[in-house]
Amino acid sequence: MSLDEALERLLSTATGQRITDTETVSTFEALGRVLAEDVASTLDVPPADNTSMDGYALRAADVPAAGTVLPVSQRIPAGVVGQPLQAGTAARIFTGAQVPPGADAVVMQEQTAAAGEGQVRIDTVPTSGQWIRRRGEDIATGATVLRHGDRLTAQAMGLAASVGRATLRVCRRPRVAVFSTGDELLMPGQPLRPGAIYNSNRYTLRGLLEGAGAAVTDLGIVPDRLDATRAALREAAADNDLIVTSGGVSVGEEDHLRPAMLAEGRLDLWQIAMKPGKPLAFGAVRRGPSASGQGAAAAEGRAEALFIGLPGNPVSSWVTCLLAVMPVLRALQGMPAAAPRAIAVRADFDWPRPDRRREFLRVRFNEQGGLDLFANQSSGVLTSAAWADGLVDNPSGQVIARGDTVRFLPLSALLHA
Ligand code: AMP
Ligand code: MG
């Protein structure tokens, strides 16, 4: 199956199970949340013409030549509203203060000099309008500044505040349960015994999911046993919208997710034509009667929790979470489906032996604006992921020669699109 086909199926299911609950949060607390309303401005921003410089507000026509001396008729600090400007005078004014009626220009103080008691010399010929920020030049009353489905970045929170919004209506956080499978896994802090490795996916996945606005329930490590896997799935389904697991989705004898999922719900095991990240499982876990009536997810009346099983190899887990789980989280929160925006960038490396599958290569920008390749592209080498600025999306069988233009997916686009 192609990744695009897998995504289409994932997204159509997720869109059908879109979270409809919303909540009102303080604009301060809205970082990363997804808007459940349009935000329209009820005011002009800025609310009045104001100066972008410390200096003197005056009529440009009163200064026909550099060196003109004008009496200073008033002083207007920021936050104070001055008097209408008397013709033939200048008002001392400070950045952010409203320009008084009658003035049509500001001369910055660096282009003026004191000229005796209560007078100022203007050493430039001003043009009408200079250094004035116009009322409504950022936002006009009635303009929609943010839309339903927009993710609230730091800038978007600031923008909402600039139109006076103390609270915002947002989608309820998607509730996501995560567990790792594998008897070889230990947690950092435990001594490493022979045969064991530390559980890195638990950290990577939790970080990605929380960064995408999810409320994560971490169910830890589940042993490679059918009964334990089934119990973990039931617990996870009770009050979550989505269950994300790592490992155990190959078809080895120790991979118990498939039989456990078939017993607790339904599952498709996909072999996706991508590298890294070939095996991906997608399904749903039934909610038992004990779960109904409890919790937010159950309260919305859905009978099942979605399930995505990621491969265990750390880079595969990370890449498939970026490419498949992030879009599902966006769809669950009502964000419009949009492929991450790829940019055309020069490859400063050779890739002479491409895979038959579509590959996602770990790359990083160099100072010349080209892309360097991490030397070891193995799916177990997490160093490559921590080093990378993003992924090159390389089509099946495509040789890359130094200087070629490739499709680059910046991490920022994969994480926050
Ligand atoms: P699996 O998909 O369970 O066959 O695992 C594939 C590879 O990924 C094996 O080498 C596992 O040891 C490794 N692996 C699985 N889960 C994790 C994890 N949570 N953290 C780090 N490595 C893992
Ligand atoms: Mg395993």
C-alpha cells in the first residue's frame, strides 16, 4: 500500500470521528490548541493613528525648509491623548502615543535640536504621513484574524490578545493513550541487563503527541503476552480517542498486537511502501460497557477508540508518527487536511542506491542553504532524527546526485502544519 493511500484511509476515518466537544480556555493557556470558532475583530488595530518614533508631531506644511524653528505647544507621552495641534507649532511626542488631530507627520528627535526655551529646530523637510502608524493598518474592525481549525501558535495567541480576546473557544484536547511493547525494554533509571535496551519510543512519541496538543495517557511498557496486550488495549480504549503503540506489529511469533486487536476490535495490518516504517497497523478497539458513560471520549457516544500501531524501530516509530499520526490528530481536532508543505532544496549529497520504496531521509541544512545527509540512515539510529532539520521525501527508485533538487519536508511543517 502506498503512504498516500494509507493516509487517505486514516484521514477519512479520523474525520468521521472528529471531536465535537469544545471548551473555552484563557488565551494565555491556548498554546497548541485548535480553534473551534472564527475570531473577528471588534476594533481597529491600532485603534488610532500613532507615532512609531520619539520626536515631534507637526504639520508638514509648517516646515518648508530644514532649520525651521517651531514653538513646542504640548507634550504627549504614550497612553495620553493630546489636544488638537495649534497651527505653526510642534507637539513633543513619544512612541505609541496618539498623533494629535491636526498633525500629519512626525519628525524623529534625532533630526531635531533644542532651539531655546520651549522651541525646537526641525532639521529635515518632513513628508506628510511620515512615522505615523495608521488606525486599522494592522486589523480593521470586522476582519477575521483567525479561523476555525487554526492551530494557536504563540503569534496567533498574541494576535487574539491584540483584538482584546481574553478567552478562546477551542476543540477539546484529543485523548491519546500510548504504550510500548517489547520484553527487551527497560526504563531509563533501571540498570541495563543483558539482552535489554532502553525504551526510547515512549519519550519520542509522548513528546510528539503532547506537542500536537494531545492529552497523553502513558500506559508504559506492555509485556509480549496476549493477555497483557488485550488488557492494555481495553484500558486504553475506555477513555481515549486514539491509541498509539510502538513495536509488535511485524508478524513474528512475539508480536501479539494483531491477535489482541482482533479479539478486542478490528485491525488492518498494512505493509506500506515507505522506508523507514514499513509495517503500520490501523484499527479500532471496542469500548466495553464498563467504559460507557465515563470520560470525555465516551461521553461523545463513540463506541470505539481508534488504534494506530507503529513499528518498534526508533526512527521508524518517529517517522510514522510524524507522517501518519500527526495528520490524524489534526483531523480529530477539526483542522483542514493539508499535506505538509514541501520545499524544493538542493541536495549536497549523493544517494546512488535508492530503495524501491519511497524513502524519508534524515537531512539537515548546511550554511550554503543545501542539504546534508546523515551518514547512517538505518531505522535504528535515533541520532539521525535528533540531528535532522527534516526529511527528504524521495520517490521510489530515485537516484539523487549532488546538486539535484529534492523535496524537503521541514520538521516544523510535519509537527505543526
Ligand atoms: P518490533 O517492531 O517489536 O519487532 O521491534 C523492532 C525493533 O525496535 C527491535 O529492535 C526492538 O528492540 C526495537 N524497539 C521496539 N520498541 C522499542 C522502544 N520502545 N524503544 C526502543 N526500541 C524499541
Ligand atoms: Mg517487539
